[in-house]
Amino acid sequence: MRVLIIGCHGQVGSCVTEKLANNENSVVLALDRTHLDITDQGAVNAAVVEFQPTIVINAAAYTAVDKAEKEVEVSYAINCNGPKYLAQAAQSVGAAILHISTDYVFEGNKAGEYVETDITSPQSVYGESKLAGEIAVAQACEKHVILRTAWVFSERGNNFVKTMLRLGAIRNELNIVGDQFGGPTYAGDIANTLIQIARHITEDDIVEYGVYHYSGLPHVSWFEFADAIFDVAVEQGIVGKKPNLMSITTEQYPTPAKRPNNSRLSTEKITQYFSIEASDWNVALQNLTAYTGQ
């Protein structure tokens, strides 16, 4: 398969690129924003026509959730227009597009897990721009898989795990939000999921295109996730002592953008159609030295 990876230096994009780099059955072109501005439709068309991919993986996004409240145009340009141009270009060469989206497309007030057919109602500019991107991709390319995920973490970039380890090394007490719930998701597992779906498409399997949820289990609060992180960090000698963790409410930690209180995503559909199991974030935490650069 010929795979065009967009956003190759992000948490997910770098994992996909690394996993496909030495795969003899794949020809890969990995691009970041210095190589391709996805908000430039002409540049996107030229890149896709020249490479002739069979699969386009879009792992690029504007993810500065709070800044997006002010940088509305930039957020929409990257999260909506860029994916639309990629999807249109993919359609023109007969390629499939795999596009990463987010739990932020939901209001976050449902009692149980969100399924793919639940009504979307984003509460932030970031969520609105990502939903607009989903709609644009679905309309522009027949062969599309939109993968909604949540609470992404990895050894690269900025994420909750790395922030906790950094703060835990210098503070004795940390306040962590305890009334937002979701499924922490390891970027390496998202990458494996994208590659597995790409292979299904490439091997001409019957693929049910559309929206899928993929995130980690078990579902926890940010407070519970932090507690687990520090248990492992102490066990592995990364921090000498576990800081005193205090559970606080969302109201006690105000942010410019509203976060979903419930980010629990059901992964039953992706298991049913692709035999892909939910990410086990506990397993991904077992090598925390990789998150500290040690």
C-alpha cells in the first residue's frame, strides 16, 4: 500500500510513520507542516497527485483547545479546511482517507458511553472545528474512516502523562480534576489501529466506511489516571515519593474552553467490524522512563 501520512511529527503521526518505515509492503510519504500546508488546497492536490497514495492518514490537527477560543479561523483552517482538501484529493485518485477526530464533538453530559450514532453537540471552538472536519471529510471522500479518540498520550509531544511526571518531580501536592471521565489512549495503539484498518482496505476486504470510536479502558477520571501514573512512577523509581493528590471539580479549575465531563467512548463497533480491541492504557504506562527521556 502507498500511504501518505500527514502530521508525521505529532503523537499519533510519528508512531504510524515509525511502524510503517520498515514495512516492505508499504511505500510511505510522511509529511509535516513544514513540508505541506494542508490549508493550501493547491499544494495538497499537487502532493496527492504526485505521490498517488492508496491510503491517506490525516494525523494533523490544531489541538490548542483553549487558544482555539480566540484563534477561531486558524482552528477551522487546520481542523476543517485541511481535512476537506485532503479528502477531496484522496477521492480524485481513488484513495481512502483515515482521519482522526475527538471526543470533544460531544457535549459530554451523557450518563453512559457515547456510541458513534449519538447526537453531536460540541461545547468549544476546538470541538466545533473538529466536527466540521468530520462532516467535510465524509462529504468529500466515499472511502473514509473517521476515528474519534480521547485523552491521547505517548512518549512524544505534550500530554497528561508527561505533565504529571514533570510536576510530580517538583511539587509535593497536586490538584487534579476528578469529575471528568474518559479513556486514556496510547498513541502507539491508535497507530496500530490505523494501520490495521488500512490493511483491511488495501486487501479489498469489505469495509464499512464511516465513523468509529477508539479509546482506552478502563474508563477513569483524570484524578484516577494521575493516581495510577504516580503508582507506576514510584514503583519504577522515576519519582522518589508520590505527591499528595487532591481531587477537585471542573468548576475549581476554570479554563477558556469547556471540556466534556463524560468522554467515555464505546469501542464495540470497531471491535465488531475490524476485530480491534480497546487500548489498555495500564500496559502503556509500564515503560515510564521513555516518557521522561531517561
